[in-house]
Amino acid sequence: MKSVTLFNSRLARWSGAVVALVGLEVSINTVRAENWPQWRGPKNNGISNETNTPTKWSKTENVVWRLPMPGPAGATPAVWGERIFLTSVDKGSGDLLLLCVGTDGKEKWRQIMASGNKDVRGDEGNSASNSPSTDGEHVWAMMTNGVIGCWTVDGKEVWKFNLQDRYGKFSIQFGMTSTPVLDGDRLYVQLIHGDGNAKTREAVVVCLDKKTGKEIWKRDRPSDAIQENEHSYASPVMYDDGKTKFLLTHGADFIVAHDLKDGHELWRCGNLNAKTKYDPTLRFVASPATGDGIIVVPTAKGAPVIALKPNGKGDITENAAAHLWKHAKTPDVPSPLIHNGLVYLCMQDGQVHLLEEKSGEQIYLKRAHNDRYRGSPVYADGKVYLTSRDGHITVIKAGRDYEVLAENDLGEPISASPAFANGTLYLRSFDALWAIKNKSTTK
């Protein structure tokens, strides 16, 4: 009887150890798994912590599924758990849609946010250009006509209104493409536009309660920009190094830092469109990128990229102590990527400039695929993903040496940036949503 008791005791300890190991494995896998809650990812910087991400694929290789979309859009998907959220035009009706797709590749629900799509510049974009955001319980979406709203992840509307009804009619040539920033219980929106008349200019930055849509604060966003430069298609960005945190708005010749409590201006940097050779058509599309102690500020066309310190005060335009460096070339649409002491700039023609983060010194200049680039570069698993407009995705090795790991071609136009979640790469082309995963991890 004693031996049986001893055996049972040892069996219990062994079983407990097995359970602990299984629990540890589950915990590790849970830690590795990551959501992609908004346009620039978990930290709003274009960086994924996913591992074993796919490097090579085709229309069939490593493709888990492909789901046709009701129409085109340039918005990046947001992913949380088993749900993927996208905006889209319905090319049949012209309705502007918010979609929820399961990670099994099946549509769960759709909501009509508004009607009356507007295509811009031929095939460049439409009214479904703003990317959605989610916290796993709710999803927020905005369209270029100013309709913004909140839904539960099961598709129930919580609130919805048109920003133009509350903050004035938009005067912007190609629609308000700026994607709001979700942070904590707040949603931050920049509405930078104008009609050429400084007296009637209504550019503002607003902070909304994400749960109710009610205004927490509103701040005017003044500038001396004129003509097209009053129009910004860039998105606001959060700076957060763990000690200092504030909002950045970008457009109308300035980048401005705002206090999160009430939105007042902390500092601003101008002359991004040099007054000595002013270009009246230089409007910002690319958004800033942030790192620890650095803000990389793109401009447009022939203007430069500048790097700023985060701790400025007042007008730092001519304050050399607040500037880190300047680079002569800028991306026109893709936003910069900062990773591991390096800054990646993907130009609209596929040229890649790699710079030292601290000094701005150029390490290399290489050309990826020769086409238009609209999506922003994304880092994952030691690789940088560069997405061209014709659906060609170049995967390069992250680091100081330019090494192409793969050239992948879906054969479908893409303006959205890549999104990574739970080991899967999601690509939103104009035609479909693709789920791509390494065969060894595909089930």
C-alpha cells in the first residue's frame, strides 16, 4: 500500500511538472503572438515583434487564404485576436464600408459608414483611405469625407458623426486621408486644411473620448502656409519614450508637438517648405517616425528630411540645439522607419536610403523594385518589407548591408502597408485581403 501511495505521489509531481511546462509553452507562445491594432502597428512605429514571419511567397506559395474585397482601398488592416478590420469602397453601390473578417478568411460583418465614394487622381486613392484602429473590444474608423465612428468588435454601432458638422467644412483637394491615433481612452485627430484665406482657416487638432465620441479638447492649428500647402494628408503620431509623451501633428509647413492633457503647443518647427524657395504645391503625405530621443520628419518633393530632439520648447525652427541632422532627400508618401540605430527611407520611386540614426550619415542608397511606392516600410523578424504600388513586395535584410532576401509579386495593386499579427502577414490589395504564413506554421 505504501508503494502505491509513493507511486501516486511521484505521478502527481510529474503531472504537475508537465502541466507547468505546457503552461509555460502556452505563455511563451502568447507573448510571441502580437496584435496589429492600428496603421503603424503595436507601438505606432512600423515595428512588429513577431518571429518566423514569411520571407517568400507567390499567388499560391505560403498563402493561407485570399478573400476578395467589395472594392479598392488603401487603408492598412487592424488585427486583434481572431478579427481583422478593414475599410473599403463598395464598387457596385459606392458605399463606404467597415468590414470585419475572421482570421479564417471569412467575412463576419460589414457596416455602411457613408455613401458617395470619391476617386482621386485616377487610380491613386478613394474615400476609404484612412486605416481603422481597435483595442480588442471596439473598432474606430474614419472616411475621407469626415464620417467617423465606433463599433463593437461584433459590429454594433456605438457612436458616429461627421467631423465636418462639428468642426467646419473641409477644404482639401483629395479628401481628409489622415488616420486618427488611438491611445488609451482617447482618439486624436488632425484636420489640417484651408481655402487660402487665413481669416477663415479652420485647421484644428481634436481629442475625442473613444467611448462616446465627445470632445475632450480642441486646439487651433495655425500656420502661414498658403495654397496647397494648407492641405495635409499625413497622420498624427504619438511620441513616447517611456518618460516623455506627446502628440505630433504634421502639415501646413510645420510639425507641432501638443500636450496630451489639453492640446496646447509644446513646440513647433517650421521652414519645412523653405521660404527662400517656397513651393506652393508641397503638401505633406508621409507622417513622422519616432524613436528613443529622435523624431524623423519627412516633407515632400524636393524638400529634405530633418531629425529633431523631442525636448524642444517654443519655436525651434532656427534652434540648432533642438535639431539632430538633415538629409537632402525625402519620401513623398511612405513614412520613415527607425530600427536598431538605423533610419530607412523608402522613396516614391523605390530608392532606399539607409541613414545612421544619430548622425544622419548615409550608409547606402539602393533601388528596390522600380515602381510607385505608397505603403510604408515595416520591420519584422530581422527583415524590412517594402511594398510597391503594383503589388511587388521586396524583403530586405535589416541592417547596414543591403541584402535582398526575396522578391514577391501578388500581381494586384497595393497602397496599404503590411500588417503582422499572430505569425501571419496580412496584405490588403485593391482586389483582396491576403493572409500569408510560412508553410511550417500554416495549419
